[in-house]
Amino acid sequence: MNATDNRPGTSSDAADRHLPVLLQRCVDLLAPALTEPGSVLVDCTLGMGGHTEAVLEQIPTARVIGIDRDPQALALAGARLARFGDRFMPVHAVYDEIGDVVGEHAGGAVQGVLMDLGVSSLQLDEAERGFAYAQDAPLDMRMDSTQDLTAADVLNTYDERDLARILREYGEERFAGKIARAVVRRRAERAWDRSGELVDLLRAVIPAATRKTGGHPAKRTFQALRIEVNGELEVLERAVPAAIEALAVGGRIVVESYQSLEDRIVKRAIAQGTTSSAPSGLPVEPETHRPYLEALTRGAEEADAEELGRNPRSASVRLRAARRLRPTPEHLLNRTTKQHTAKEDRR
């Protein structure tokens, strides 16, 4: 614990409560793109500002635009990073709005993008926000406390089929149907409002024999509810291509994922950019079909033993990074735009 002011909202409060995952590796991957004075990094998931602080300390030529949907995180990070003056700018937004944020605050393409996905240490450690199944709390799980939908709303209003789908798709829960039925039966007696009651139900519904592997029986259900409440995967599907499009030539994107559903989306977006789009068998690859990204990692990097010893929350991290080689070819840009427009239309 630092021997400085530790009241909530102070810079030391944020620093003491958050240990960024793969911190130095992220900085090292981004640094080559941020050497020119005025280079801009967009930290899409600012959290409590640990990654941004390291970039601003180690790369004096860089400035950072920090995006977060959580007003509390913005306040804590803002206090922590105030010493950097106008080299840091906090923005309250969801990170799929990166194009608008960059247009307004960077005035053009940026040199770096960082995404540290999933639930933040702040959200996990604030018991009353309901993210952690180890503590009884209101069933909230909103990353942005100004939005309406909560985990309790999902449990109390979604029909059984939709509940099962969410648990199956977002939590990869094999007992999704059984859990959904139990949730609906229980709410007929009284509404859901506490996370401890949900944990008790999950312990009763999930067979004891299956609990020996896969972690806590509530882990998958809480993950699924959190993803649904915050629209995390839909946002990420839009955000990764948008982030790549925000990069200048030579710019770099670094993404840390913590579960397979996130990593799959990131992997797919980077693979599209690092793979030729030319039909197989062509004797000469057309210029417009050449890759526009270069992978900077061999697949997904994981935390080593030293990182795991320092930060147990790094156990599930998967890090991917890429560098922009040239603008996205028009035919691929159109395809990406159409895919995401169709997804928006279905919402």
C-alpha cells in the first residue's frame, strides 16, 4: 500500500486496486508506433488507467485518449492521470464508438489502439455491483451505471428459451436449459434481486459430480449474464474492425481477451487482415488482395509463470497484436461494413 492519500477517487486508490495484465508486453508492442511527437494511442478500455499510465510514463512522445463506459472508472483514472495534463483525455463512451471518438478528439487516424477486454478489477472488487459470485450483492452487472438493463431484469423478464440461449451461447453452460427452467420457476414465487440467491440455485441445479472441473458452478452463468447486460460480444464484433480502421499505416493494435468467445472475434478480425483475399490458384496476387495487417504475435500469447505469480487474474489472458501495413482494400471494407450493418438491423 502506498503511503499517500488512499481516499476513494484519488490517484493512489486506482493504482493500489489494479494490477494491469501483461503490462510491459503491451507497452513494448505499442511503443514502436508511438515514437513521433504527438502520436496518439486510444485505450479503448481505460479501467483504472494502469496501461495508459505506463504508456505515458515510458513514451514521452505519446498522448492517450482513454475510453470507458464506466463513469466510476473514468473518475478514478482521471485522478490518477491528472499529472500528465493534456497528454491524457478521458472520454465516456462504449469502445465500438472509437471511430467517432477518434474523429472528434484525434482529428485523424491514430498510431495505436489497446483493448483489455472483459470485466475490470474495479467492477469485480466493488461488491455492490454484483459482478462477483463470491459475494452476495444486488444483481446489477452494469458496466455503465447509467444504462437501464440489469442482470435482475434479465432473470425476471426474459422467457425460458432466451435465458437458456444466453447461458448456452455466452456462458458455454452445458446445463443451460435446466438452469433456465429453475430460474423461471423461482421467479414465479418472488423476483430475483440478489446474487447470493442465484449462486444457491446454481449449486442446487448443477450436479455435484460436474463441479470437480471447470471452476465455480456460478462462473459460466455470471459470465453469460454480464455479457448480455452489457452487450459485450455485439460491441466487440463492431469494435475490432472499427479500431483497425482507426489506425494509420504503421499503427498497431493490441488486444487482451479473457475467454474464448472474445478471442475468437479478435482472431477472426486479425486473420482477415493478415490473409490474402485473392482466390486460390491465381498466378499473381493482385495488389488489392494483399494483406493489410501483419501479425505481431504468434497466435495468442499467454501469461508466463512470472506474470501468473504476480497477477493471478492473468491466468486466462490471450494477447494478440497486429500492425497496419496499408489501407483496407475497398472490397473488404465494404464486406465488413455490410456485416455490421446487418447485425445492427437485427438488434
